[in-house]
Amino acid sequence: KAGVTQTPRYLIKTRGQQVTLSCSPISGHRSVSWYQQTPGQGLQFLFEYFSETQRNKGNFPGRFSGRQFSNSRSEMNVSTLELGDSALYLCASTRSQGAGELFFGEGSRLTVL
Amino acid sequence: TQLLEQSPQFLSIQEGENLTVYCNSSSVFSSLQWYRQEPGEGPVLLVTVVTGGEVKKLKRLTFQFGDARKDSSLHITAAQPGDTGLYLCAGEKGGSYIPTFGRGTSLIVHP
């Protein structure tokens, strides 16, 4: 059974640019959530989607957005990148409607120069 | 304010030693998960505890959920270099779809 797949694994952008990250959940998992991980703040919740609907959103500015497609694949977008957006972005899927047990991808490492 | 406080933040020990890491909160959780994350990888689920006082064992790892479901501990017996990683606890409140993560305990086990 394939795990959660995130692409790209690594990317480098400059300030002001925008970036789109992709996540393919485990087959059959309908809930996808996104997290930002930094050494100083740990894992911070960005947003969560279930059946193409955003159910919850964390405390991040509007530059951070996401969506989920009918096949449960999800994308997140960060516009007008800032240096502080450099982080590991993790996607997780779960089989249940609640948070339950999360299955994480390997993450997308974003560096903003 | 971090909802889940993990301690210690860092731990460096020799192979064969025992250790305990803690996850504490003033909030009650309906369930709590422990994850291990290796460098460059995503967190991997180790265990879920749901009942106050519950103890679960996974080989050399023992997990305990506090009676009041506000805290948890992870005990590793005879640590091995393969146990090296970041240990994260995450608590879920009933009705919430969003687990809250602690900042983690970074463990290094030296051969």
C-alpha cells in the first residue's frame, strides 16, 4: 500500500515568489492536513480538508492557501514568499473523519532566499 | 503558549541506557499519539492511547496515558542507536479534527 507522497521534496525560491506543493494521500484516505515544521515552532497546523472542503484552518496569513481535489489529492500554495516561510511542509492523511492517527509524507523542504 | 509540553527537549545517552520522555498538558485529550521522526523524513506513528491509565508496550518502548488523560510518558529500555530521532506527542480533543503537537524530544543514542 503506497504511503503519502509529497512533491517536490526540495525546492528553493526567492522572496516574493510563490510556490505550490502537492500531496497524494494513502488510497482510501479522504482527510488531508498540512503542517509547517520549523526548529523554533515545531509542527504548526495549516489547514485540513475532507471531501474537497476545508474544515479547519490554522493561524496563518492568507498567503497560505490550499485545496483538495475529488480524488483526495491536495495542494497548498504560498504566495509572496518571505524568508520566514522556509520550513519543512508536511502533509498527512487519515482514514477517519476525525484527526485520528495521521500518516505523514516525507515532506517538502522549502528554502526561501 | 504550547498546549502540550514535552520534556526534556534534548537527550543524549549511551547505548544500553534507559530513558523516559514526558508529554504534559493542562487540557484533557480524548486520545494521544506518539510519533518518531528521523532527519529528513515525516513523523511515523508509534502508538495511540485512549484510556486513562492505559499502558501500551511496543518491544522496548512503553507508553503510558495519565489517569486524567492530561499527560503521557514514553519509556525506552536499553536504548539503541536506531532509536535516535525526534519524538513527538500529539493530543486530540473530542470533536476536534486537529491534533495538537508538542515541540518534541530530540534523542541521540550513541553506540
